[in-house]
Amino acid sequence: WMIRILEKYYSKKFQIDTKTITEKQYDILHEKIVDYFGPYAGYAQQFLFKMERENYQKKWL
């Protein structure tokens, strides 16, 4: 779900070409997220998830 949200709002920064990711791809993506959001990466994840769920009336993407 977070991959879809990142692609939707941050497609230029976080490009993911597959539906599933390997452990190595996950580690690379994690580093990009931490670099972008800094110490607030966890808060950003919670905020983006909550916002997207509310936008879609708590239905999954």
C-alpha cells in the first residue's frame, strides 16, 4: 500500500517498476525514503496512509 501511495504522490522521487519488490529493492527504497523525509519518515508514512484511507473512505487502494 505504501508503494502505491509513494508512486501516486512522489512518482518522480520514488519510481517502482514492479508490483512486488525484492529485499534489496526494499532496502534501496527505504534509504531513499529516509533520505527524503529524514527523521520524520515514520510520521510521513502514518500521515500518508491515514490521508489516503480517508480519501477513499477507508477502502484499500
